[in-house]
Amino acid sequence: MNARDRTIVLSAIREQLSEEPLRETRNRKPMRPSPRIVALGITWELRIAAVWRVFYSVDAEIVTVDVVDIARKGRETTDAVLGSDDDEGEENEP
């Protein structure tokens, strides 16, 4: 991720998730469970600029948002973007 993209993503995270991270919007949606998504603890997805996806979970008790992964999204499925269990620790960007 280059510096410009990093600025865009971090700004969107601050703007979108600092207030009401559990409210569904056009770009913020709860994830449909799959074995990979459940294993990673991801419950929500934030879409940024039609390219970036921020996968996160929320602990409502202590009011924290845990960003699990940030990935560039193309035509791949979300499971493919997040990688398989075999890809653990590898980056999902080319």
C-alpha cells in the first residue's frame, strides 16, 4: 500500500468507524459467515473507494474496533482476498 492509499484508508477508518461502527450503511456491512471469516473473527466489512476493504470486529462491551485485515479487492471473492489457512502470514497484495 502506497502512502496516498494509506492516508485514504486511515482517514476512512477514522471517519466511518469512530462513531457507530455497528450501524449498517452503503459501504459498511455485516459479513456473511464462512469458515474462514469465522476463524479470523471478522464480523464487519468497510468498503473504501471501491478498491479497499477493511475487515473488522467490534467489542461493544469495551467499545473497541479491531481491524483484522485491510485488502485490495478486485473480482475475487472475499474468502480469496483473505487467503486460505495455508497463506497465514503472507500478504494478500501482489
